[in-house]
Amino acid sequence: MICARGEHPEVLRRTVDGLRATSPGGEREIVVVDDGSIDPVGPLGPGVEVVRNSVPAGVSGARRQGFALAGGEVLVCLDAHMTFDPDWLTHMLDHVDSGALLCASFWDYERTVGGFYGADFEWCGVRDYAAGHSPGFRPRHRVRYPGPGASDVPMVLGACYMIRRTSYDLLGGFSPLFRVWGADEQDLSARAWLAGIGARCVADARVGHLSRKSFPYPVYYDHVEFNQLAFLRSVFDHRTVEALERSFEPLSDPVRSWLAEAGTGRWRAVVQRTRQLTDRELFARIMPGARLPVQHRRASPSDQGHRHD
């Protein structure tokens, strides 16, 4: 499943052609979600279903939509500007039956520079837009080759994720709350660990990603901070949330309004039903040694309610 918005047609077509060349034709389906591009995505040839949103749903919403349309038992989520080693898919499929959330190793577009093998969680407690900082959890790329096979990582990275449908359904899918862009990797990875399936990087599955200095559509810090807060309120114990949210004060008027409208409690209940770890146990997996205000206890039934509606 490819999510595209404002993508250059030649770049998108190269991504699709790369998938055709590196995947078995009789066992695949390719779904492209055109998430409100100003210039609509045109036909991409046989075997590719293109679905267009007249109003953008955002990255997370478009990914949920694409996976809902797909019929396969193995789901792969991709950015629209990717290249692939010939054997990337074989390496990934070797580990999909583990049930874990998988990512490929992440390289530059020509797959000659890079080598990022998942990421660590890093907490930013300051708001400094001039320096490019906003509060919340962000990725710190892992650059050391971990060896062949699939290695546990705190966070998936690299715009190429694979998961069995049974695991995806257990998690409830990509967040239905997120706006435009931001926090998808943090959210899905933390929920995978919370639910006990974990996250892994398949080091020898190499994919390339076209890096850009700016988005081809508007992304504002308000969107990023809202997504971070929706993530916190869905995943963590209420007392942990209250402590972490102090770094976001004061909330902007748009973020405050979006949170009031979002109904985070309903999605929180879905997430908390999968909980296998306390917050402290979760942080031991995703941020070992972190000094953050986390709780020992597991969520009670009252924690799965609508406190943040």
C-alpha cells in the first residue's frame, strides 16, 4: 500500500515499477491512495488500484484506508518515493510469521549511503520551533549494522513496514486520530511493544528513500504536536500522560480545539485492551534507562474509559 500526496508522477511510477520487479506478480496486489493531490494520480498500469481522496485524510488515515481495501494476509506500507534491492521482499517475508511489526533497513535513494536499522526513542521536552524542536518522542536512527536476520528495535523506521494482518488487526491499525503527518512510527511501534508483538528491523532488506528538504503539502507544528498528544493519551497511563503533557504547555488554540473534538478516549479503549506491559515495562523496551515519570501498575478498566473525551 502506497500513500501519495503531491508526488512527482515519475517518482511514483518508479516506486510502482520497483515493486513489480521485486515481488511475485501472482501473489501481490498494489493499492495507491491518492490523498488529495492537487494534480490527481493517473493510471499506473495493470494490477494497481488507485483510490483518490478529494479531501486529504492525512498519512495515518490514508494508510488505514489502503489497508482496509487490501485483501492480503501480509500487509506492506510504503512511501511513494522508494527504490528496492532485488531481494528485499524475500528477506522481509522470512520473518513475517513472527507476528512482529517489521521494517526494512533504510538507505538513500540509490541505496549506496545510509544504513539505518530502526531507531531509538528520544524525548524532547522543549518547544523551540526556530531550532526545529517540538515536544514529544522522536526517532534517533540506529546506524550500526546488527547482523543478519531480524533484530528487536524500539522503533521501526524508513517508510517500509510489514505486518501480518492478524497482528495489524490486534493493534487496531494506524491511528484514526492523527492529522496530516507526524508520530506514526512512534505510535505504531509503542503499541506493538505494548501489545506484546514487538518491533524488528530486517537488516538485509535494503530499501531506498528519496529525502526532501520540505513536504509537497503543508505541515505545521500544530499538526505534529496534536499527533504527539493523541499518541500519549492513547498509549500511556493517565498519570504518565499528565506528567509528559507539561512539556506541551501552553497548548495552541488549534491543538486544544482538535483534542476536544477528537474523542481520544474511544481510541484509547481500543489500545488499552491490548496492553501486556506496564508503562515502566514498556519504557524498559523502548527507552532503557530513561528517567521519565512512568507507572508500575497495569491499566485498570477505568483507564480504558473516556477520560480525555
